[in-house]
Amino acid sequence: MQFFILIRRRVEALSPEEFEPWFPPEQERVREMYAEGFVRQIWRRGDMPGAVMLVEAADEAEVRAKLQTLPMLAANLLELVAVTPLEPYPAFGPRA
């Protein structure tokens, strides 16, 4: 099952410079999750600091558990704004 994930960086927690040391371990963990097949796609948000992800997992509990392995989320530097389960768009299926 696929899920839409919306994450916001807690810019009120640290200055932009203080976030810098967090980026390499965060990026490495995202690469690992991509290699594992959990992260399918990821984008930087254009409206504010943060990310949008398309992930694959059995259920929401698995999604939340895996996301907690992100160093910045575990350190409460990110806010998990949305975890939305996705369903197939019916117009692309067979017509009755």
C-alpha cells in the first residue's frame, strides 16, 4: 500500500545554520529507505522547508515506525503533518 507523507521542518527549533549538521545523516537514512523499497519518491517542498514523500508499507503503523528512524524526525526537528493512505484512481481501471 502506498502513502503520501507531508513533513515540515520545525524552523522555530533551530536556525538554518544549526540544521546543517543534521542533513548528511538524514539524507543517508533516506537513501537507505529508498534502497529498501520503502521510499518510492521524495521531493523538497516549494512552499516551506520540508519534504513530501511517496512511501510503500503494509500499514500506517509500519510507515510511522520507519519514519521515526529519520534522525531529524526522531530529534523532533521535523513535524509529520500528514500520513495519508492512497487508493487506486478508479478511472484507470476496466470499464463496466
